[in-house]
Amino acid sequence: MTVFSALSDPTRMEMLDMIIGREEVGCAEFDDHFPLSKSTISYHTKILNAAGLIETRREGRLFFYRPNLEELRAEFPALVAQLTGSG
């Protein structure tokens, strides 16, 4: 999955924006925020993870998501600046 494919979906963009804005988001927050099934939310987070945009941490049965923008920053600094609001 490429970064641009992952970012082409508005739901994934909103998820990534939440993760960047809060530094870490739990799966329950996505369940509360998005009118989607848990399997659809999981699908979107797997795509963001496969593209290298987020890292996933598991704690018991819960998953937590953090931004993973360091590699992206080296290749696409302008994109990261846009995503993080620092540019």
C-alpha cells in the first residue's frame, strides 16, 4: 500500500488527523467517533499501518495508534508539514 493510496480515502485522512492531533488514539475512540463497524475501522487502520503512516500498540484487547511520520518526513517533507499543520 502506498502512502498516497492510503491517504486517498476521507475516512483514513480523518483517522490520521485524529492520531496526529492527539499523538495516540485508542480503538474505542474510533468506535465512538465513526459510524462504522469495528471491522471497517480495523481495515482502515491496517491500511494506514501498511503505508507506514501509523504504529499500532496492543494493550490487552485494546489497540492504540500513534503517528509514524519520521520516514515520510525524509521523503515527503511538504506532505508531513501539511498533515501536521506545521507548514
